Amino acid sequence: MNWESIGAISELVGAAAVVVSLLYLAKQIKQNTVSTEAVGFQTWQSDSAAHWLAMADNRELGRDVAACMYDSRNLSDDSWIPVGSWLLNNLRQYQTTFILHEKGVIDDDLFAVEMRMAARNLSIPGIRQWWDAGGRNQMLPKFAQAVEAFDPGEGAHWAWTKETGFVSTDQVEDLSLDDSSTKA
């Protein structure tokens, strides 16, 4: 065996080692990407739960949000800021869904559910008042355009009364906003 043969074999072994290393790195990058996406989704889910639980845990905020839903004039001097902040966080959660979907972290089915909910929220008069008064301007323009163009579908909202429990608002003529009913 001469030096040229040894050199050729060495180059071949080196090239094979590079290919094996690249395959290993590609596998590691894919595993890291999956892990990062899972953490991103878990963070999104936790933030979403915390947002909704804030209203569930604070009955006053819950009542104020419910009062605002059908007319923001139902708010008081000391309730419009907490409600406006809650609405901002609500729509920003949907905006986060939009961004995560663009990045491939949230799949098409979950994206459609979340965007439908966001579009339905904009059909609620009090939320629409907030949106038109400047809430829209606090969002990314591409999200604002997408949510306004999204079809909210059927069964826009739900409600609860002592008499009926949970019902679709499509099933009732009028639900007053008193201590016995809440619309969402």
C-alpha cells in the first residue's frame, strides 16, 4: 500500500465521519426544536389558563367584565381600567396564538378554534366598543386584520342563569345582566 492509497482511505473515513456527525447534529436539532415547541405550547397554555382564572378567581372583575360585554357604559369609574386591561390581555392571548401558529407551534385545528373565539369576542358589543376605541391599535396589524376577517361561525356565545344553567345565547331571547345571569 502506498501513501496515495492511505491518503485516499483517510479522506474517505474523514468524509464518512463528517456525514455521521451531520446526521447526529440534525437529529439533536430536531429533538431540541420539538422540545422548544413543547415548552412554548405549555407556556401558552399556562398563560391562557392564568388569564381566565384571574377573572374566575376575582368575582368583582368577573361581574365587571360581564357587565361590559353588552355595553361598556355599564362600567364604573373604578372598573373600566381593570376591565380594559383584562380585554387587552384577552386579545393579546389570541394574538399570541396567531404568532405561535405562524411559527408552527400551534396546529391548524387549535388555531381555528382560538381565532373563532377571538372573532366571536369582537361580535360582543362591549368588547367591540373597546376594540374600535383603540384596542385594535394595541395589536399587530396582521393579527387585527386576520381576526376581523375570520368567520366566527355559529353559536357565538354562552350564558348561565339560575333557571336554565349553561345555554347558548342563540337559544334565548334576552338575558338580563343581574346577579342571576352571566354572559360570556
